[in-house]
Amino acid sequence: MLEQTQQQSGMRSRGNLLPVEKRFCWDEKSSPEPFLRLLDALRQLNYQFVTPTPATHERVVSRPNRKQARDVRDVLGWSLPFSPEVIPPYLLQLLYDAGGILDRDDGLLNAAVRVSTVRGHLFLHSKYPTNDVDSVFLGPDSFRFAQLIMARSDPLRVGDSILDYGAGAGVGGIIAAAANPGTTVTLADVNPKALFLASINAEFAKVSFRVVQANDIDEVSGEYDLILANPPYMMDSERRVYRDGGDLYGTQLSLDWSLAGLRKLRPGGALILYTGVPIVDGRDPLLDQFRARLPASGWQWDYGELEPDVFGEELAQPAYSNVERIAAVGFKIKRAP
């Protein structure tokens, strides 16, 4: 685990950023400031972009008239190659200052990040396609996760604490903290690039936060009133961190994170999990595991499908040869006061 105080890292305390953990850099030359100014500029432009699934993204950008960017949304949403004059010079300079520009052999440029809108908040995340092992993914699951949090979480009190484990771009924790002023969210992830972008997203959303790099939820110190998790749930032959859910048809991480999270809940606290489950012969392997392994007393929980069929294109992969469908599910478990 990597935790370091701002004072130790020589950084100044600013606004809503708690003086506890170290800021994470996009790379050794990057600063968060240009990214924050970029988000502010996009807000002033009323920028909005809803990120679709990779399959939909691929279909859209493969159209003959979508080979090159025409405007800011094409550059920072659709990740299309662009010539410098397509976007305002000050936006281009901010991207250069942030280390967010990739040069191409054909004389065009690509943005190294995307910016998407979730419940009125702007979020930085990785460009399309998300092929790098340290890609920071945001997509339709992030939207459903945010909806689940808003629908199922209980109101929090001033001073309560939130943990978003496997935070990625920080959507879950930031949405929850923004809806509960006076709370603090811990954004934990194994990926330093995710923590860098999540910290910027959190600061821009004006929520109090800290970031912790951790390989395991047990490495995150403290107890929490609300724990949120949106783990990877695919069976991925490339074992990409943001995508691979492990054994049990890709649901092992969902099970492990949930069971470990229970140990970090304060009395009266709740854990909310959003994940996907391959349905095999009509059975949900994750639900079977929860029924067998959740505590028999002292907890209230419910579990149900949110979408019956997501990422259907994955069924063409050999790993899914006996899977009927992939369902998006929501799980909430609450500890007795």
C-alpha cells in the first residue's frame, strides 16, 4: 500500500483536498493543474458526453464520416484523431500542458484521455480503445453503478466516511460524497493512473477525499459507513486489471471484495456492490456463493438483477461457451446498528 502525507510530498493543501495522501501523476512530467483547468473550461462550454460500450463506440467511429474529429466531443469523447485547429487553442494548450496529447505518424493528434458526464459531473478516464493494462475505464456500468448508489444508499451524516474500493475514475465514491455533503470518500485502487485521474475528478467535484494505492481491501485502513464496489467481472484471457474478474465465471473478485468489505463496516453501515454475472444453466454463481457464505445473523441484505443482458458480444468468446447471458446485478448488505 502507498500512503503519504501532503506535507511529506511537499504539496500545498488546497480547498477540499484533505492533507493526507500523496497525489498521483499521469506520468513523471504531469501536473493535475492543467487537467483541472481543462475540466473547468469544458464545464464553461457545457460539454457533455455519455460513454457507450466499446462495441457501440467501435461501430460509431467506423462510419465513413467519423474518421477524423470535427469538434471537442469528437476529440475528448469519441477519441478521434484531430488536427490542431479543430479545438480552441487554449484547450489544445491545456492538453499539451497535462501530457494529454499523443502524436501520430500521419500528422494528426490524439487525446490521451476522455471526458464523460455522469449525473452532471465531469470525469476524466482513458482514451478509446482501452487496451492498456493500466487503462482507466468508464462506461455504461459506471452509469448503472451511480444509479444504484443513489437509489439504494441511506442518507449519511456529516463526518461519515465512504470507501470506494477499485475506484477507477472514482465515479461511485464521488457521486455518493457529492450527494452527502460533509462526508469524506477514500478512493482506493491498485492502479496509480486511476488514482491520479480519480483525485482530479474528486477535486473538481469539490468533495473531500483521500487516495490510497492498495492491492487488497485489507490494506486500506479504517472503518466505513458506506463501502462501494464496482469490480471487474469479465473472463479476460489477457488478465487486464480493469476487466478481469477472476475465477467463478469472472465473479471471484465480486465475492472476495464483498466478504472482505464486511469486516470494515461500522455498525449500521452498508456495502453496495454493482457487478455482472454470467448466468449458467439458469443459475447465478455469485448469488449461490452469497447464500452459502454471508453471515447468518446481524446483517440484512438483498440482491437482484438490474439489467438481464449486458455485453452480449462477449458470448462469442470461448470462455463463455456455456454462458446463457451476462446480467448486471446490484447487491446491498447492511450491518445491524
